[in-house]
Amino acid sequence: MQINEVVLEKTIARCRERGIVIPTFAQQRDPALIPDSIRTRLKNVGLWDVDPLNLFRITWKNEPVERGGLYNEGNWIEFPPAMTGVESRIIGLVGKWFPTGAHKVGAGFGCLVPRLVSGQFDLTAQKAVWPSTGNYCRGGAFDCALLGCHAVGILPEEMSQERFEWLHEIGAEVIATPGCESNVKEIYDKCWEIRRTRPDCVIFNQFEEFGNAIWHYHTTGSIIDEIYRKIARPEDRLAAFISATGSGGTIAAGDFLKTKHPHLRIAAVEALQCPTLLQFGFGGHRIEGIGDKHVPWIHNIRNTDVVAAVDDEQCIALMRLFNEPAGHDFLVKEGVPESFVKQLPLLGISCICNLVASIKTARMFDMDDRDIIFTCLTDSMDLYQSRIEEQQKINGPYHPTTAARHFARYLEAISTDHMRELTYADRKALHNFKYFTWVEQQQRDVEDLRRLWAPDFWTETFSQVEEWDRLIEQFNARL
């Protein structure tokens, strides 16, 4: 990386004033590497506090407490067969216990910090712009607040009200663009306007920033492998990793897992109302957090084996089943353990989508009880209470008969419809589809697009984290 010493000196001076120490990627993967002095101070810091120490809580291994927690071996839940209807073990990696309540704070770190420690971003003079369909701009704004720099969040105007309120509270500038979850181009258009009119702004576009995918490759991928090795029997196999495509970041964990488990299947999930990978389609939908109408630049489509499209009405109905008293009562009567039912609010709307796709994948490939499937529960219903209230106003109270219908239609009846197993030619076609967004609209070079198809490109890209950690260590030493 190019080092700008002039900017770097200013950044170091600012961080010294604020008492900021930056964790390495290795420490985020394995908090056992974090110094005792940091751990001692964290015992007095809340999970969401705007305190630079919370940079050390950008990890999947936080203790699940609101204040003073340290670290564990990860947070996950296993969905019981009484609920999924399949023999395969489906494991959800819980994202609620990140600062901001969502794992995107890690993706933001992966994009911002490498530029910070190389002097490519001047936190004393520049503003960090976070174009997003929801959680990414929240994560980026939180990272900026900890590091003492100005954040600009861009997100569609139809996102949940909680997102806008929180961004204003933390002091970010907020720009609402037209449309809903799937209106990504409108976000890109706003980014080009900012580039033309606000030279003090730096765009951290999650859909093209490799730091997003690199963070998930090393941090999300490694924790899944660790958990698998803890819970697997000798006869078991890590059969699939399920991820909504979103920005193309989380699904990169599957690239890491394939280096350890070559027969793993990676399933990319999207909304049926906007079937971009399934049918080169378009449309609007209500599954907040999974953006679409294009293939992200950082999505290694060559490694994707399956596409699964999920109906947004299915996710909204299951949201009520999983969060309303009548739904909980019905699930318990159906044999789902009450202790597990109480954990269902750990699933935000896109997490429900991932669960449905996990069940579909298990059925498509006739998986049995030796097959373990992992997915990410990227956030929780804490961020979507307004959506439950909205459904209560539209459809009225949630009754036991409604719960029974939703269970039968949207869980028991899950099938392999709207799925596509990708051939080599299919993957190449979806890769080439990037041309229309990234070369024609976003001014990327066509030769770079060709390079993205080469497996060696991704191996080299993901290996950058070692250099980034070296720069972080040098940065901290100079503090």
C-alpha cells in the first residue's frame, strides 16, 4: 500500500490525543491476543458506548451482555428439527452482540482502517461516506465515532425508522435516497454527486471495497470453522454456507471455508421479488439488509454453487410468528423447545431469509443428520420493532390461527422452488453481468473485471490482511 506520511502523522497525533489503539485483524479473530490492559478497561464500558475501546469488541466472540463483558468462544444457536423440518443441523452465527447490534461494524472497520493506518484517509480533514441499504452505514458511523472522524450515511428512505434515528443520535450526517431496499443505483447516483461537489468526502462503497470481503473471509470464516470443529462428530461434514448476497461481504466467509472444506456448497440468497442472480431480474422487496439489482464487485461469483430466492412475504410472516406471543405459544405446542423459542428475536428480517434458504438447501441436496449448515444471523429484531408495529396496524392482532397458517405455509411447506444450481457457464454469465453496473455505470476498467474471474486474484486479495496487521502494529507503536 502507498503510505502518505504527512497524513499519517496527523492521524497519529489525533489518535494519541483521544487515547485510541487500533486492534489487528488477528485480535478480532482471536481476542486471546488482546492485551490485559485493554481487557481490564473494557470491564467498565458498555457494548454500544462511543468509546474507542469498543474497537476491540468488533469480533464474533463478545460475551452476550450489554455492559462490561469480555470474550467467549462465539455466539450461535442451533435450529431444532421440530422447527426446520429437516434432519440437517442448521447453525446460526449470532450478530446481535456486536456494537450497533449488527456485524456490519466489522465490514466498516475492514474498509476504513487499512486506509487510516497507511495515511490514505485523513480523519482530521476528510469525511467518510457510507453508502448502504441499512446496517453498513450504521457500522461505518459507529467506527467513525470511535475514531473521531465525521461520517455521512446514505440509505434508502424506506428503511426502518430505527436506522435513521440512531444515525442522527450518533452525530452522522444522513442522506435518504429514493426507494426501498433494492434501490441501490439511486445510492450510487448520490455517491457520484458527492464526488463532484464535495472534495472533502471519501466514499467507502461496501459493494466494491475489498476490505469488506477480506474482513468476513478472515473473521467470519474462521469463527464458523472453529464452531464447526467444536460441535461436529467424526462422521459429520460442513455441508453448506448460506448467505444473502447483500454487499458481497458476508458471503466471502464461504471462500475461506472452502479452503478448509472443499466440498462445501455456498448458497447465495436474494429476494424472490428481485431475482437478480436467479433470473437477471429486478424489483422492490421488504427484506432489509440484502440489496440487489446488481452483482457486487467484491462477490467472487466463481465460488457460488447455488442461488436461492425467498419470498419477502414469507419473511414478514415468520417475523410475526417468531416475535409475537401467539406465535411463541404455537411453536412450543408443535414441540419446539421453549428455551429455543425465547431466542428467536435474535433473528432480524434478513436472518429469517437466510434460515429459509438453509432449509431449502438441505432439501435440495437431500442432506441428512451428518450434514451441518451454517448461516449468519447478521442482526436482531431489536433493529426492526417498528416493522412489527407496522404489521400490527396493517393486519391486526396476531392470533393462534394465523400462527398455525404461517407455520404450515412458510415453514412446513418450504420446498426447493426458486432455486438454481450453478454450472460453470452460469457462474461465468453472472460474473459477466457485473459489466453493466461496474464498467458502464461506475467507470471500472474492463480488464479489472476480467482479472476478477481468476482464482489467483482472490487468493492474493484475501492475503492482504497480513500486511494490514503489520501496518496497524506499526501505527500503534508510533502512538
